[in-house]
Amino acid sequence: MSFNKSEYIWFDGAFVPWDEAKVHVLSHALHYGSSVFEGIRCYDTATGPAIFCLEAHVKRMVCSCRIYRMELPYSPECLSQAIVDTVARNKLRSCYIRPLAFRGYAQLGVEPRSCPVQVIIAAWDWGAYLGAEALEQGVDVGVSSWRRMAPDTTPAAAKVGGHYANSQLIRMEAAEHGYAEGIALDIHGYVSEGSGENVFLVQDGVLYTPPLSASVLAGITRSCTITLARELGYEVRETMIPREQLYMADEVFFTGTAAELTPIRSVDRIVVGQGCRGPVTTRLQDEFFKIVSGRVPDRHHWLTPVPMA
Ligand code: PPE
């Protein structure tokens, strides 16, 4: 997959052309993974582009920085405005937005705090994360031999560059085994999450998802899905999930900004339910896409409009 380049990247307060947004090779983040990031989607609606859950993403970014003692040189309001401006400036309608704060260039050595915190915001056109057909047909996944981090190693709630070393191992192993994605277990052997997605199960009409204590990222799509499911009258249980429940479930699906709501049709080559997108997944997907595309009123105030030039 290569980039669908856009024109400008916001870099420490100014727009620079995409190809000129560069850093020094001795930047701290490049060596030690000392970066904090977000992935946000902007959807095309009848009234113009709208950014999904902007405030929640900026808030999580601020929290990730706090955990890693990284002082953001911009206020949350300023970052939110810069994110909106990045979409508008690039004249994008639907896109994926990647804000990133990182420890820059000053000196090396693990103690990072002498390095400046720099911020970039990029936005570009990024289609379906797990392949074009995934949203309809579902994907084949496998349980990974790599576990998510123990809670006293790296904090799963922080969306930090270095943590994605673990995600990369999960994702590459999955690809080697012919899977679209892997599901990792937590330190106790319970289901945790995908390399870049949260996981939900449906069993006898009840939704299950691992609790935040199972080393998962507090996914924003996860939280919206829980809200939508409860509105539709489903019971949602945030509870420890043993591996075999993945095989017994009627439906399994991923949630994430990039993955949106992606059905899972097999786990470890064991067919999930009927081996296709199930009815509950379909209903939740419908509800989700109706809201983000502006086809129904934004009753939860999840959308931030982007003014068009
Ligand atoms: N868990 C992980 C580990 C994760 O990276 C993501 C997002 C989620 C759960 C879902 O969180 P949310 O997007 O708030 O619903 N992964 C981002 C990065 C993907 C990438 O390949 O880069 C994303 O979906 O934007």
C-alpha cells in the first residue's frame, strides 16, 4: 500500500509541502519509539466533510503525552483547530488524519526530556484498512503467538509509537500465516485485541468485548460501538474472554478508526457462525455508517464539520 499523497502537512504550526516534511535521522523518536499519535477519520457528508470524534481523539493524545511526560507545545483547542485546518487546506473530503507528537533532535540516550516535542498533522485518502471486500465479506484471522504487553510493562492505554513494535510482530506473523490480522491474548491468556483494532463477540444476542484491564487500547470506535449497541437494545458485557469463546461465538468483529467495523469470518481457520457477516454486525455497521455519512442526525455530537473554501 502506498500513500495517496495530499498537498500539505501541518508541521509545528505551519503548513509545509508533503515532500518537505522532514526530520533529522538522529531524532529521538526514530531510535526509541518516543512518539504519540492518533488515527482519525473524516467522512464526506452531504453538508461537507466531517471529522469523527475529534475531541475524544485529541483528549486521548493529550493523555498519552501525559503518561510519557511529554509536554505538548499546543493546547487541545489549538490541535483540534489545526486538524480541521489540515483537512480544509488539503481540500480533502473523506480522509484519514494522523496527528503525531514526537521527541525530536537534540541528543540521544534513553532519557528523552532534553529533546523538543514536535507535532505534525498529516491527512490523506486511505480506504478500507483490511482490504476492499473486508467490510462486507469479513476477514480471516488467527490468534497470535505474541501477547499484548503486561500492564506493568508499557501502558496499553497510551497510543505510543514504541508500542507498535508489538503490533508489527502480531501483524507480520498473521500475514505469514495467511491471515488478514492477528488477535493477541493478554498476559493472562485472555483475548485482548488486534494489532490495530479492538475485538467484539456476539453470542446468543449479547455483545462481549475485553475490558480495558485486558491490555487494550481504549478504542474510540469501541466506545461508540458500545453506545450504539446499547441504544439498539443489546446487552454489552466488558469482560474477560477466554480464547475458545472466539470459536463458539455467533459473530466476531473488529472495531477501529482504520478498520471501522470489520466482520471476522474465521479464527484459526475455524469458521465463525455462518462464515459471513452476521446480523448484529450488519446492524451496527449500518448504524455506524449512517451516522458518519450524515444520513441520520448526529445525535451524539460525534461529527465536527470542516468548513470548505
Ligand atoms: N487497538 C489498537 C492497538 C489500535 O492501534 C487501534 C487503532 C484500536 C485498538 C482502535 O482504536 P480507535 O481507532 O480509537 O477505535 N489503530 C489505529 C492505527 C492503525 C494503523 O495501522 O496505523 C487506527 O485505527 O487508526
